[in-house]
Amino acid sequence: MKFLSYAYNFTFRQAWRHLTIRGRECDRIALTQYLDQTYAGKSYLYYNGRSALAVALKTLLGAKVQGAKIGVNAYTCYAVVQAVQEVGAQVVYLDIDPKTYNFTAQTLAQTLKKQRLAAVIVQNTLGVVSDITGVEKVAKLAKLKIIEDLAHSVGLRYKDGRPVGTVGDATFFSFGRGKPVDTEHGAALVLRGDYAQAKIYVPTKLTSRQNRRRDRLYPILGWKIRKTYRTIGRPLAWFCKAIGLLRGSVEGKPEPFVTMANWQARLVLEQLQNKPKLTRLPLLVKNRDAVLKALAKHGYYFYEIWWDSAVSPRRLFSKVGYDQTKTPIAYQVGERMLNLPTNLTAREKREVVKIIKEASRGA
Ligand SMILES: Cc1ncc(COP(=O)(O)O)c(C=O)c1O
């Protein structure tokens, strides 16, 4: 059996370490020093990426953030939209190139002919890097702030050779569930250039005791559920969800005063220094529901997709008032996306490809 969910990216050893590791104040200091040096700026640690993005927008735009228009990849995560709206700004969706899942410099330039944007978020969707050279040129001409979102792309380089995260006015990271750096929750913001001197609040509060318990337990619970899925695993997953011990991955809201725990900072630094990699391979399919069912019949549980709609997860899509006629490519990609885990053996890969081909043809 293979999964995309239930902390599939954790071995038992990693899950046990995640449960038991201790951290100290010096771990946060070491992490911020590493980020300051690597990304040439001043860094702050948060509990989730949406908080880091909300603070970035407020810091870069000041009072003008109210009502400001922000360019956002039209294929994105609900948390990004949530952060923009939380600070009183407006999302302007930029349609994507179906091969890179990112908006192009040309789309940005065309949008700027019609409306004025204050900032743009470069997302490097699913680890596919943006055309930063083109985007930067357009942004400079239009005096547009660039925020780099490294949730999927930490450690990569743009085609022009620059490391991701070293171009924008601000760079933020999510170390949330399933990300290349995964401590279940946690995030960072690096303010760069003149903004590195900005006086901003340093969050010190920890999240609730219940969230902290959930963060510690998720990988080990996920491991147990995966290993026993055909016997007690499935009812165990149901029970953990019912009592609130397991939650959907995009739950939560921007909380700029809340930070990650010391032990999370320690794990984040270790993982950052260990060449992080994305744990999913994107693949576009026809008849996705039929494909998912056929895969599950053979023990491949790939239901948790990044991303299963243009603004994901699908259960929140209707909340954002998305007009699919304006950004049709992103909408279509959201309807057809499937992810494969990166730990399939050669035999499993062949089997998965065969199942996908048959199911997408047959339905
Ligand atoms: C590309 C991207 N940016 C930002 C976020 C927000 O991160 P968080 O869930 O830590 O708030 C996510 C979340 O999944 C994401 O996928």
C-alpha cells in the first residue's frame, strides 16, 4: 500500500524523533542566523506560512495595504488567498502556463496594463521554478514589490542561477505538513533590502496545548495508520479525526503573534541543511475521480492532491469567489491534477502508470 497522506514522507525513526526531540532557545537563534545569512535579510519565525505572508504584506505596503491589489498565481493554496484577504488587500489572479503551473512575465505585464498591482507573489508551484528574470523586469518597471513563496521550492535555483528566495523584497517559507521541510507546522519570513531594518513584532507566543500535541503526534499516528491500514488503521484514522487529534492540512488562520516551538526550529534547521526535496510528483490526468478509485482498488491511496482545485483544498474553493472564465488554464489544471509520491519502486511505478492509463481511457 502507498499513500500521499498520513505522513508518508516520514520513516518510523523520523516520526519517533519528531515525537521526542527537545529544543532550546539557541535552536531558534541558530535557525534565524542561518536564514539571515542564506537569504541576506532579517528573519522571523511563525507558526504557519499564512502568518508570515500577512506580515510580509503589511510590512512592505504599510498603510497602503488596505485595498491594495496583489498578484497571486491563479493555481494556489487557500492559505495564500486567506492571508491576502486578512490584511485587507485584494487578490488578482494571474493565469498560469500549464507546463510550469506558474504565471508568466507576459501575463503579469498584460495584467498591469489593465490594473495597478502593489505586489506580486512568486510561488514556484510544486517545485517548478518561475521565470524570475522576466517577472523581476516587469515588476521593476511597474515598481511592484516581489514576495517569494518558498513553501514548495526551498533549496532550488532559478534558471538564471540565483537561489530561490534571494530575489524578492521578502521571502517566506512554510514548514507545514508534507512540505520539503516538514515539522507539521512552522514558518519563517525573511525581510530583505531596506525592509530588513523594519521594526516589526517578534512573535513569542506558542500555539495552544492541543495544537502542540497534534504537531508532535501527527507523523507517528500517520505511520501507525499506514502500517495497519487494512486492519485497525482505517478505524484509527476515523477515531483520531473524530476526537480532533488529526486535522485537515489547511486548517488555521494567520496568527502573526504566534511562533513555532524550539524543537520545530531545531528540526527545520537540520532539514534545511539536508537538501530538502518535494515529496510529490505532479501529473495531469483525465477522469481523475475514476483514476483515484482505480488506484485505491490496487492499494494506492492518492486522494490528498496538491492541488485538487484552482484554489485548494476543494472544500474551501467555493469560499473564494473564483471566476474560472478569467483564469481558465489554472482552473483546468486544478481539475486534472494528480500527485504521485516519490517513494514508488520501479514495479509500482509501472503498475500505477498502467492503472492510470486504463482508468483515464475507460471512464
Ligand atoms: C505554496 C504555498 N504557499 C503558502 C502556504 C501556506 O502555508 P501554511 O499552511 O503554513 O499557512 C501553502 C500551504 O500549504 C502553500 O502550499
